Amino acid sequence: MASQAIAARKAGVAFVSILLFGGLTLGFVEHWRFADSIYYALMTATTLGYGDFAPSTALSRLIAVCFYPVLVAATGSVFGSLSTFLLNRQRDTRKKATLDRELTIERIFEMDADGNGEVSKDEYLAFMLVELQLVEKDLLEQLFAQFDRLDVTGDGSLSEDDLDDIIKYRRENRESEVS
């Protein structure tokens, strides 16, 4: 989280530096007032460009051609870093709230996927992964179904016996297709 805040800060500093340097350089060449130069740079950064200010000399156009893409990219970087920081902060808040939530009988019933009145470590883990939005419920169900297909012996774990049975089954299917 701290590294994301630092990244957002660095992107912000880079953005302001590029905005000031490019805007003031163009403003100097075009003889614009300070406020007009900053206004022009902000309109360019946000790609609004109302057209009320535009470079008029060959030199200022050359500067603008170099300045525009860099400024727009810096703007995108700022918004990207800021949104990543805010989304991760929201995720961390939700995670803390979920982990701090009191265990109630209702939650135990929610976690008890097989309905046997007990919550296994697997049921707890699956429930919390979905609750924390780290995995979608559909994906988890697909993974459980895949595990069940691979667990040919039906003992709840994957072993060499399961692998042997799978290989044997595949061989038999290939032989029956050839015949």
C-alpha cells in the first residue's frame, strides 16, 4: 500500500513538473501570461483543448509536438496510479472488515457448503476467498468439480492411484476408438 502511495506521488510530481515546464516554455515563446500558460497546459493534459489558445510560431509548434504526448501520458499515469491506490485501499478496508467480522451461527451455516453442520478448513477457506473477492464463486466451483473428476478413487485426495486410474481410463478410450 505504501509503495502504491509513493508511485502515485511520483506520478503526480512528474505530471506537475511536465505540466509546468511545457506550459511555461510554450507560454514564454508565445508571450502568454503565467495563468494562460498553465491553463493551456491543463487543457492539453486533459485533452479538452477548447482552442482558445494555440501555438502560433514554428518553434512553439515544435515544442508542442514534443510536449503533447508526454503530458497526456503523464496525465494517464497520474490517473492510473491514483485509481490503483484508491482501489487497493478500498480492498484492504473491506478485507480488514471481513476478517474482523464476528463469527456467528448464521455465518457458520453460510460456510457449511456440504450441510453437515460443521465447517471444514476447505469450506472456511473457500468461503473466505469468495467473501474477500479474491476468487469468483463460479471459478471455485469449477475447480472443485475438476478435483472431483480427478479424484477417481473418491477418497478426497489426489494420489498415484488416481493418476493410474486416469491413465488406464484414457488408454481404454483410445483403444475403443481405434477398434
